[in-house]
Amino acid sequence: MAATRIFLFLCILLISAQTRAQTRTPVGAAAPAPASDSCNGIFLSYTYKTGKIVPPTLKSDPSRQGYRFESTLLVLNNDLEELKSWRVFVGFQHDEYLVSASNVVLADGSSIPSNVGNGSIFAGYPNADLKTGIETAGDLTQMSVQVDLVGTQFGIGAPDVPLPNNISLVNDGWVCPKPSNQGKSVLQVCCTRDPKFKSNVSLDEEFLPRQDGDLTIMYDVIRTYESNYWAQVMIANHNPLGRLDNWQLSWDWMNDEFIFAMKGAYPSVIDTSKCVFGKQGEFYKSLDFSTALNCDRRPTIVDLPLEKTNDTILGMIPFCCRNGTILPPAMDPSKSISAFQINVFKMPPDLNRSLLSPPQNWGISGRLNPNYKCGPPVRVSPSQFPDPSGLLSDSAAMASWQVVCNITKPKGVSPRCCVSFSAYYNESIIPCPTCACGCPANTDSTCSTKSSALLLPSQALLIPFENRTTLSTAWADLHHFPVPNPLPCGDNCGVSINWHLFTDYRGGWSARITLFNWDEFPFVDWFTAIELDKAAPGFEAVYSFNGSALNGVNNMIFMQGVTGLNYLMAETDSGNPQKDPRVPGKQQSIISFTKKLTPGVDIPGGDGFPTKVFFNGEECSLPKVLPTSNSHTFGSSLWISVILALTVFLAMQQ
């Protein structure tokens, strides 16, 4: 019996041992598949690698303590189609300052180093496209890109990890769920195609279609040689309110290129010293750099004056040489474009006529114009140009890239024009707001940046702010208005516009608009646009300007100077400069409206005042209050003017 029990016990041990042997994982078996393998789309991951504290040490304010961070962004194409011109948003949230980034540029045109604390979009460079696993046999070097990021973040020290709050694919036609955390240091997400998105790109198209934008820039290589090429740059304005005066165009060369020659435009600074003493001079030993133009990594290009249009050396380029003026298409389609040609010399290892790479980080600005943000260059189908010999055939560019720029409102940037309001039922002018166009630093002891601007008599509009003090304080004393101490700062605007409600009657109403130029330069081919939310459909006529309702923009009235009066002159000296203040450039017109199409509008109650005003594309600062009919309305303007003049005279005598 005992022997039987021992036998059964040994059998059980043998069976158990065999079972364990059969279920044990074989040596060399595959580990669990990574999360990217289960993603049939675009896989994104952000991995924090390491970091350390950077000086200075701020024990008193830990939230502003700086820390170095090193992270990696991975973009992997597991989709069936090639991902062209990929762009990924990283939601930085710790006031990050990016010092370096491999294989990318910032999609908003900013140069690295750059502040990215509010999040930033990265675009692939130099390889903007990610191929599929099918067409590369799973070659990860063509399917994916790894971006190594180094920078400084604030307030997050060990053991905490400064991860972004989001990562997502920005390309059209993709949706990304909320990313998930893998441990403390990794954020990842799988983005898939949006089934509702309808693409206008067929699978066999080699290039992406051209995009729409407020402003587009084409970079067309028209001739190419082993060591250099000629490119044509064309800037086109598409926004009905967009405009540039004295435009300045800039970009970053990424591979040590330099500008040798130009036609139709010129660098703002002619300087080749960086080439002579740099690697360009070492390579091009026999090249005469005295005839080259610019070797800056980030050059600034400016337009040529009108008289250079037919210059056989510098001009003779269609749409060139207009002093940097680009008008809205509605004003003059032929003046909404600017173009020039540029001769670019390359450096090793790009010495091949087929190795072409456009500059990156484009930016464009004007004198008193909207702010533009430009995206990265995107390869598009080669542009075609009319044959210069007059033949019916077209000439195609060797390669073409498109840069799309859109009007933005940068946070913290002040306007450069302002508006004052007045009305027939109130003697006082509501002036431009205090510091409407910004205030200089350290004004606390001289003026108040917080106090509201003092109400003004109408004659004060023609006087520079620095000469209004006696007039404005006398007006305040006369009407018992409060006068702060110190007095409010000025508006500091180069252009101001007065909107005066002129009349209001049963069948219609009218307004008077006056433009003042306080700058030292005139505005040629100026325009202004007025938005009236409710009353604009009743627009009838402008009597001293050319004016019309703006097509494609609701409730907007567009006005410009008539032929011969399209100059808004600069501020000038008065007839007696020793005694009288300077005089602004001024233009004025009456605008009439009917109420037939706008029944129920309350003109004095606010419907007769603009909700937005633009000058040369720049949105102007508006007062926060409107003129009211109250106890400060007087029946006799004559007596008020006499009393005011007497008060000012006595004050000046004292």
C-alpha cells in the first residue's frame, strides 16, 4: 500500500515537471510588441530623457528656476500612404526655451533658439515627407524621423518630469485622440485618418497642391548649375485688407549658402566679410567676393525704387521695383504682386545641379501693416511662366516651393493707429485711448499709463499731443471733468482717425471721417476700411474719397484716395515754427447712409459708430466708450469756444 502511494506521488511530480517545461517561454522568444506596432496610422511619441538644474539657482522663486531638458520626438508613418510635409504640434507648457532641434524647423517661421512655452508646431527639414513601410520594405530610416530636442524649461525639477500637455499631427485629414502616458517620461498617441475629410490630392500626385493664404510667396528655381542657381521669388497678396509698405523679406540659409547677385531687389546690407573669413572663402578661393552681395545666415531683402524698373542691370523683372508697396487686389491687381530674382551659391556637399533646397524660417513685415506669420516652404508642382521670347509655349521652373503667410495678432503687440469718436450732440471729443499704440518705458514720473485720456474740444484734434496740455486741461476745468495727476500719457500713434457722427434724420444719416498723419513720411495709395455691424448695408456714397462696400467681407466699407489725392502727407512745420505746433497731414470726407435697408438702427445709441477700423491693413485701437447726449451738451458752440479761448490765453500768460 505504501509502495503504491509512493508510485502515485512520483507520477504526479513527473507530470507537473513536464507541464512546466511545456509552458516555459523558450529562450530567445520575442518580447511584447511596442505600442507603435498596433498603430495603423501615424504614431507619435515624446520621450523625456534627462535634465539638470541650470544657473542661477533661485531658491527664493522655485517657479522661475531653469532646468535643462533633453527629449526625443518620434514620428512614424504606419499608414498605407506617404505623409507629405508632416507637421506635429507639441504642447509645451513650462515656458520652454528651445535651444536646438534636429531634423525640423519651427512651422511659424521663427528661428531656433526660440521661445516655445505656449506650444509649437514642428515641420520636417530637410526631409519633409515620410514614406510607407510597403514602398520601403519597412525601412524605418525612410518611414520615421527622430527629433532630438534640447532646451530650458522652468519650475519642474527632479523627480517631476516636464512633459507637454499634448502631441498631435497637424496635417489636414487626420484626427488624434488624447495622448496617453507610458510611465512618467513618455507621451504617445496614434493618429488615424479622418473618415469625414475629403482630400483633393490623388495618390499618384507627386506634389501637394498649392494652398490659400493671406499672402503667398513662391520660390521658383529657374536655372541651376553645379555650384549655384537662379531663383525667382514672387510675393502675392490675396487678402482684401492686406497690404505691405516698404516690405522687408527675410529667411534663414540652412546650408551655408550666400547671395551672389540679384535683380529686382537688394539686400538691406551689402556685406561679404562672413564669406571672406569663413568656409565659403576657403572653398571658393578664386571667386571675387567684392562683387557678391551678402553672406548673412539670415539676410533681409528690400525692394528697389520705382526708377530702377527699367535698369538693365538691377531691374527689368516684371512686378519689381515699387518701393516695397504691395496693395490689396481690389485696389489694383497689378500692384498686389512683387517679384525679384536671386543668384544663390551653394556649399559642399550640395554641389550638384539637382540638389536644391530652399531657405527656411521666412518672415515678412512692412512699415505700418498687419503682422504676418509664415509657414515652411512646401514643395509644389513646378511653376510655369510665359516664354520671354514671345512664343505661345510656357517655360517651367526646375523646382518650386510655396510659402503661405497669414495675418496674425501677436500677443502683447500694440496697434499702430487709433480712432477718436465725436458726434453732433456732444461738444467733447472722445480721444484715442491712453497708450493705444504703446507707451515708452519709465513714464511713471511724467505721465499715467492707466488714466483715461482727457476729453477734448474739436480744435485739439489738429494739435500734436505734446502741445495739447493747456487746451485739454482748460476744457476739463470748463466742464468740471476730473484731471488726474500725473496727466494721462498720449496715444503714441503715427496715424489717427476721427469718426464724427454728423447728422441723423428719419430717412438716413451721415458721418465725417478725418485721417491724420503724425509721422514724418507720407502714405502713398492709402486706404481705410470701416466695419459697421448693423448700419453698413445702408451705405450710399463717399464724397471726397473713392468708396464702396468690400466684396467678400460683411459690413465693411472700403475707402481710398481719389486720383491726385492718394497721398496722405506727412506732418510738417507750421507757418510759424517758433510759435505754432507742427501740422499733421489730413484728409477728410463725408459719408452718407440710408435707413431704407436698415430699419430699426439706433445711430446715436452705437450703430452709427465703427466696430472695427483698418488703416493700410493695420487694425486700429478704438475708444471703449461712445459720445452721449448729456449735461455736457451745450446749445451754443460759439460761447463755449470764446470761453475756452479766453481760458487758454490766460493760462499761457501765466
